[in-house]
Amino acid sequence: MSVNSQLLRKIPKVDELLRHPQLTNLCCQHTVLTETVREVIDSLRQAILSGEEPCLETESICAEIIRCVQKKTTMNLRPLINATGIVLHTNLGRAKLSTAAVRAIQSVAQDYNTLEYNLESGSRGSRYSHVESLICKLTGAEGAMVVNNNAAAVMLVLSTMAKGKEVVTSRGELVEIGGAFRVPEIMEQSGGTLVEVGTTNKTHPSDYENAVTENTGAFLKVHTSNFKIMGFCEEVSLDEMVRLGHEKNIPVIYDLGSGSMIRLEDYGIQDEPNVLDAMKSGADVISFSGDKLLGGPQAGIIIGKREYIEAMKKNPLTRAFRIDKLTLAALEATLREYLDPAEVLKNNPTLHMITAKMDTLEPKGRQLLECIERVCDGSYSAQLTEDYGQVGGGSVPTQTLLSSVVAIEPKHVSLDILEKRLRELSLPIIARISKERLLLDVRTIEEHHFEYVAESIKNCCQ
Ligand SMILES: *Cc1c(COP(=O)(O)O)cnc(C)c1O
């Protein structure tokens, strides 16, 4: 008998393995377990047939089965630790929600709720009513409405106000936002006709003025969220555009992008327009995201003149773009926190993180360093240093955020392997490599994760 068939006969049987105490105690669906046992046995058989001699000890086979089952039963969409220092990381879920927002989601998800029910009249209500007056109170707007995201908001605004009409926009503002949101394409989809004016670097008020025809539906201003033109450049300010719009009786639409509701320049973050100033300028309709600098759930918020908001509510696209109850719960809770400006800076994770300064970040960095050094077995060295993170989310592109960073130099494994191992943990840690070191920026890491981060660094450096 060949070596092959002798080895093949040594592979444990499916039933035998299923009765093994290590596997009977495994907490997973029986179908998942049987399927995995078959797959592991099959791969052993394939290995033997291709001339290998895999270990056929029951213990080691069980260990492999357990690893595979764990991989299969772990949620694909799950939490991770963001050690990049990029606060609104688009790939990592943008804004983290406040405790109040998370609670609101939980309670609405678990029970029947007032989504479209008016408790006073005992009849059908509107899902938009839960946040409309709150948004109006916070921004001073006449009307407000919320949809799925800001891309949908822009589409709804244009479709309602400019379908079959011309929309005048500066060539310097025809932006692409990550994920293929392009102003000219959104315009086309909405049924509006884009009328480009000015040049990439300069647009003057007269450019808008000269473009007006009897078919002009709106002036559109788009905040160039994710890039900045510097040098010989000039744009028409929102104030000027509004003045011109009023003169010509043409509504002004402003896609504000990020939609900060606080004045970030008070915290050293320059050049990011905010909702309050945009409202003061008198723009007719303004739209912005819920999960960028507002620090809430993914949503598109539209504010402005009542007549336009009411028309949007009647647009059939509204049904396609409608916000769901869990998002709405989180949005209401997030907005309520803005009623107290001092509290929101503490409770809203996005605002808390982007406004953190070295006086709190440096001690936090030292604390992480201590945790990492405490468990160190000589397989790596760690150092406290400074580096730059970002706001992220396509906001404030030119400004970096100085932070306290722990730099790791592994001794036995390469940086790439360490980075990959951290990424593959069941609670993954996403870090970045710079100048031959792995960097952990404490701005975006929560203190209660420090022990876990330290243990993980140790385990992954072996
Ligand atoms: C981010 C952004 C959008 C898209 O917003 P989402 O909420 O991501 O859909 C649209 N316009 C501008 C100017 C933006 O910055």
C-alpha cells in the first residue's frame, strides 16, 4: 500500500471529530460545524494527495476546525480600533456616535415607536417631524428635511428646484467627492442643466450675472471640501452670490458638504465653513452631511426657505431617499446634544477628538506607552513621539492635527507583518507605518482599549 493511502486512512472520520469534546463545546450552529469539519478534512485529503504529510493529530485538526469556525462566525461588519489619527475616516465608518445616539438607536430598534405616528392626534404622523423643529432651532432655518446622505440631499434639492432649468455653477466648484459623487453627473441625473462659469482658479460675480437667462433655475455653490486651490485664485463668496440672486430673483443653493455646527476656528481649525454662517448669508437652501463634522449618523440634512422644503417633501424622490428609523433616532439624539454647546464638545466623539490638544493628548500618549512597555518581552521597542493626524472625511484637507503617537519597532517580524497581524485580529487594530516604525495615534484610540492594544502589540511581534 502506498504512503498516500496509509495517510489517507489515518484522517479522522467526520462523526468521530463531531463527538470530540473540544468541538461539542463549541458555541456555533451545528450546520456550520459539520460543514467546517468536512472542509478541514477535505483540505487534509487534498494535501496528502499532492504529496504533503500534514499533521493528523486529532488535537491539531480540532484546533484548525475551531480557527475556521471562529473566522466564519465573526461578523463581517464589526468594530475595530482606529489608530490612524484620522478622525472621520471614510473607510472606517466616519463619525463615531455619542452614547446618547447609540442608546436612542437601541431603544427604537427594540420596540415599536413613534416613527410615523402622532401621539396627540392618534393618527398618522410624519417621520420628518422628529427633527425638523430641532434643526430649525439650532440653525435658524425656516424649514428642514432629512434624507439618507448628502449626495441624496443635493440630488433632491436640484431635482425639486432646477429640473428642466439651468443651474449656474463655477468651474472651480465642479468637485468629485469620494465614491463617485460628481457635481456634473448629479446635475444630469437630477434633470437640471449645468451652466459652467468662470475658470478653475477664478470666478467673478459678473460671470454669474452674465450667465443668467430666463431659464435660470438656481445658482449653485459647492464647498470644495476635499481640496484647496491656492495662489492666483478668486471665488464668489456666498454673501455676494446671495446678493446677486436676490437682485435677479434666482434662488441660491449651497452644498456645504461637511456641515459643522460649531465655529471650528475657535479651536484652531481654519477654513471650514459652518452651517450657522451659511444660514446668516441668506442662502435659500443649504445641504450637508450628518456623519462628517456634525458627528452624527449617515444622513443628508437640508435647511432653508419653507416653500422649497415643502416642495421637496412632495418630490417622489423623497421616498427613495428616505431616512430610516435607526438613523433618525441617532440623528435626533445627536442634534439634541447641540442644544448645550459646552456639553456637545464633551459628548460628541467627533468634536471631542478633533478639538483635543497636546495638553490632553501627550498624557494620553504616555499612558499608552506605559501599557505597552509594561507587557514588553523584548520583541519590540516603543517610543513616545509626535506626528500629524487629520480631520478626514474629505473635510479641512490642508490642515493636519498634531498628536501624541506611540512608535513601535518590532525586532523579530517586519513592519508589514506586524501591521497585517494587527489588522487580522478579531478586534482589528488599524495602524500606519511611517519612517520605519508602526505608529499608534492616541487621538482616535479610546483609553479603555489601551491594555488590549498593548497585549496585541506583544502577541503580534512574536
Ligand atoms: C461629502 C460631500 C458630499 C456627499 O455627502 P455624503 O453625505 O457623503 O453623501 C456632497 N458634497 C460635498 C461638498 C461633500 O463634501
